[in-house]
Amino acid sequence: MSAVGVVTGAGRGMGFECAKRLTTMVDTLVLVDYDGATVTAAAEQLSADGGAVVEPVVLDITDVAGLGRLAARVRELGTLRAVAHVAGISPTMADWQRIFTVDLVGTATLADALRPLATVGTAWICFASMAPTIGGVEIDTATAAVLDDPLHEHFLDRIRESFGPMVEHPGVAYSLAKLGVKRFAQQEAVRLGPSGGRICSISPGLIDTPQGRQEAADNPRMAAWAEQTPLARLGQAHEVAAVAAFVLSDAASFLNGIDLLVDGGLCAAVRGPQPRSAEGAA
């Protein structure tokens, strides 16, 4: 039966780079994006490059009915082999409620729709972020319980009540939502286990994409972080996609339920143990 891949946020940036990698891993690749023009152009380009049959789908990942139709289409096409859930928004793009809805609730909603299609060999990645790690985000047990239940009908009210009014700051909401994605991947690994499927999250650092440049223009800390990155440069979208492709490949068949931090060592420099000086080492 034909192997099917799904990439969300596939129209540009890291999503498009992940899609390029998946064209050699599946027979049919479904590209999902909210922007019809970009996802159609991406599908045309990847089709011209050869490999998998590429099918664009214009869809908001928070649209439950639309995700149901996506799942039905994947079932028609064949066996679900790979999912790269890259779609998401960052602090400059929306208010706190929309950030939670797209980045965390959308992740859980997509998983709900596609989970019944998982089978032995199905592999997923969902994109989180370095934000909760570099920010040292800590939550109490009550907030963790709320964060772990993103499909609750009153999720937004509950997370504000539990965490407090600071959650309305878009940067705080983003960090919490992405922490929720990391936690979701851990829990989803347990849920997928009986089917033989697996899942990991990926946390990109400072990556040179249009969305990343938009955030950098609004956040002066990012310039300082770029200088602190041990590799002394920004990451490229294709470098993150290479990690994603490995996680989705059969070579990573026992990799499950973890987060992979792809940040050039930035979090190690900012949050990790500091290296001893030459004098101290002596």
C-alpha cells in the first residue's frame, strides 16, 4: 500500500524544507498550509523536482472538521508513514489566545484526527521551540495539569486562571504553548505505542527564516542570543529539516517521546554549566 506523508506549515521556511526531505520517503505527500498561494506554489515546485506525488491542501489546523477531511483523504491515499507538524505562530503574529490555539491546541487537534491512522512504522514530529528552555520556564503541578489537557473546552480560561495574568503576554504564552507541545509529544508517545507509531518534538533555536527575522526585528534579546550561540551563526531551515528527516526515518526507529534541541548550542551557553577558565582548569 502507498506510503503517505503529511507536512503542515509546508508553504515556506522549515515546513517547506521538511517537505523537500519527505518527497524521497513516501509515495504521496500532502502539504497543508493556511496560505493557499504558498502551499500551491510549494506543491508545484516539489512535483517538478520529482519523487513523491504532491498534493496541496489549504487548511487551518484548528479547523476540526477540516482535519477530519484531511484524515479521510490520507486514508484514501494509503498508509500514514510520516507526519511533520511544523505549522505554528510566534509572539509578533497574534495575541495570547490565538498563540495557544494554533501552537498547542492545534497540535493536539491534529493528533486527534490522525492518531487512528497510525500503524507500525508511522513516525511523527511536532515543532516546539527553544523558548521554554532558554527562558527557564517553570510551572507548578496545577498549571502542568491544565497544560496537559489542551482539548478541554475551557482550556484558555483554565490556563489563565492557573498561570495568572502574565499569560496574556504573547512571549509568555508562546513559551508556555511550546512547553505544552513538548509535554504533549511525551504523552502522545505513550498513546501511539500500542499501534507501533512513535513521535518526538523538535525545538529549533534561532533559525534564519522569514518568521524568525520578523521575531528578531521585534525582540532585541535575539541579537544578543545570536552573539552567544557557540557556533556563531544562525541556523538554516534545511539544517532543522535534516534532523526532522532523521527522526522520521527508519534509522531512528527506537527514538521516541523526546525533544531534540536544534539551537547551535545556544541553550547550553545561556542555561548550561559554564566552562572553566584555563586558569581554573590548571
